[in-house]
Amino acid sequence: MYDDDAPVPRCVICPRQLLDHESGRFICLPCEHRIDGDLRQLAGPAGLYARLCLRIGRGQRGSGPAVSGTPGCPMPPNEDVLSLTSNGGMVSKLEAWVDDWAERGYATRGTGGRLQYRVDEAIRTLRLNLSRAASRHPALKDFSREVYQMRATAESIITGEKKPIPIPVICPCGTITSITLNSDGFECRNCGAKYGHQAAMHLPMAERRAA
């Protein structure tokens, strides 16, 4: 039972009230499972990061007229893919969170290696310590959003989806609305609350469901 005068403890990512077995946590179990699922999608030889890497060196021959004895020049690699798969991209963002958690005493930094190994090691560490962070790290909302955006961006490049990826967010009244990174804002169809771009991007995310 909660004190009637005390604020009701809620997940920092979604508006769910924390249940008795979630007492002392910053996030609820469904949000923890969603973050874990996003991390799993990024890792491994068949994961989103590895699939992005396969697109770096596959240039196509130039479309201009062929010159006898001279092969067409390959197209330059996709800059979006390079920025995501090189140092400073996904691997650096994931390792920055590992460093942050390590400074708080509930993660161990990796030992380096090739980029795919570093991504997998960072994700392994984050997944292994996610339950501990759920009770200790107040910035898990930022972590959740960043991991989700990495997954959504990678998926949009791999599938060739041209339209912006929809992000389901929850109004405090409980209504779920889909926005994109380019949305100017929206008005909640249920309670009439209005949100500008920045306010909309800081709303808690709802769990994505498969189509």
C-alpha cells in the first residue's frame, strides 16, 4: 500500500505505475524487456549492425557509358552506413553507456577488438547489467530512446524504407500517438494536450508491436 499523500512511483519511460514487485526501480519490467529486445536486434552475426556492415563495400558500377578496357568505377559507400558502423557511430554510443555504467559500479568495460566484437561485447554487458541499472540509473529514459533510435535507423536503411520511422509515444492521459523525428508536434486526440517537437520527443515511448 502507498501513502495517500506520497507521489505514486511510476516508470520513468512510460506512465505505468510501478507494481509492488517493481518497488525501488526506475523502470517497469515491460520497458526493461523492450530495451533488452532492441539491444538483441542490434547484436550478433545476423543482427542489424552486422547487416549494415555488409552494405559498406558493395559498390555498384557507374551508370555512365562503358569505355573499352576500363571497368566502371564503383559507387562510393553510403555515408549514412559508414557513420553508423565506424568509430563514433553505434559502437561508440554503446560503449559510452558501458563507461557510464562502469563508473557507477555495475558494468565492466570491454577490452577492445574489431568493431563487430566491440558492439557485441558492449551489448552483452548492457544486457547483463540492465536489471541492476533499472534500480539505480535515473537516465534510463535517455538510454532507452537512444537504443531505440539506433535500431529504428538501422532498420530503415536495411529495408530501404523512405518514410520516417514512426515512434509511438504516450500522452500522460494514456493515449498512444505515433510521431516521427521530423514531426512538428501534435495535439492529443483524447485530452487535447498540445505538444511541440521537443515536448513530443520527450514523451515516454510505447512498446512497438509487430505489424
